[in-house]
Amino acid sequence: MADTLYGYYRSSAAYRVRIALNLKGLSVTHVPLHLRQGAQHGPAYRAINPAGLVPWFVADGGPALGQSLAIIEYLEEAHPAPPLLPAGLAARAYAREIAHTIACDIHPLGNLRVLEKLSADYGETAQGRAAWNRHWMAAGLRAIEARLARTAGHFAIGDAPGLADLCIVPQLYNARRFGLDLSPYPRLAAVDAAARALPAFIAAAPENQPDHEEG
Ligand SMILES: N[C@@H](CCC(=O)N[C@@H](CS)C(=O)NCC(=O)O)C(=O)O
């Protein structure tokens, strides 16, 4: 049996895991869940993942787990080559710093359930939700742009794609969706463009997933 990844074409957290799998040359069975239609809340999926979020990864003969960064670290340890973390203690810490800025500081504030709660309980409009999302994206991206001044080569940390890039690309996809002006982040834009040209990133892109929908 193959490993399985529960995801959604537009989920940036699932997108990170798809890129990691592709960079490592691993194939999985993809199970799409339609988040906008609430498939993550149904009893069938809650029985699999009580958190009701994607990604959810089931390793054949191994663990079943959520949290994209935990899944990616599991893949890194289970399949060390090619590595997603750079050589060098400081470089690995910088890669994790960028990943955590995206996954821990930016992403949770723009997640679907948070945006829906802003409307349901506080009457926020679609425009207000988008502005909220852009605000928190800009705060995190500013910090990463400064970090890249010291670490970037062709990619975020030197010249090999890895953990930082596979977090940056999905986050910039979200930033574009929500109309964030990316001109203050030229280094991020350059890293994003370089990474998106790679086959592993192209195959993981939302528009190349079978459950992709226009709009
Ligand atoms: N920290 C988690 C975040 C997971 C998460 O929030 N996933 C989103 C999609 S990107 C989700 O499932 N949202 C469903 C919802 O908000 O109802 C991770 O990195 O895996």
C-alpha cells in the first residue's frame, strides 16, 4: 500500500507537503477534501483526523499525523536523501526560522476557520477579512525578506531548494490570492520564481491538482 495524503488543492499547508514529497521523489495516494464545502467537518473525516484540518499524512506501516512541518520533518528523517535542510547548524536554524514564521505566525491568522469566525461572530466583511489577512502576511514577509538578505542564493538558503522554499512558495500563492502587493519583497519574489520553475514545485502547484477549481 502507498502512503496517503489528505489535502486540498488550495491548502497552503498541504501544498508544502506535496512539494516536500516531490523533492524527495516520493509518491503518495492523494485524497482531496473540499474545504470550502466543509468536508473537513464531516464525521467521516473527523474520525480520521479529529483536528478537522489538512494535511493529514498516513505512512504505510508508519504513523498517521497532521501538522505540515511535523510531516515534513518525518519525511526528512525517514528519507534523508535528498535533504530538505541545508548543511550547517546555523543554516538549518535559518531554514526553520523561515518555516516557522510562515507556518506559526502568518498562516494561522489567515486560515479559513479564522476568517470565517471573523465574519460569523464579529460581522467582518469579505474586504475586511482580506485586509486582515494581508496585514499579517506583510508582517511576517517583512521579517523573512530581511532574513533572505543574509541567507539567499538562488533559493532561500543558498543554492539548493528546501524547507524554507517549500514554505515560501505556498505562502506567496496565498499572498497573490489575497491581493498583497509583493513589491516590498524582491528577494522573496526572486526565490519564489526560482523555486516555482522546478518540476517538484510545478507538480505540487494548486492549478496542477486533480481537484483544482477555477476561481
Ligand atoms: N498548522 C497546520 C495548519 C493546518 C491548516 O490550518 N490547514 C488548513 C488548510 S491550509 C485547513 O485545513 N483549514 C480548514 C478550516 O479552516 O476549516 C499545518 O501546518 O498543517
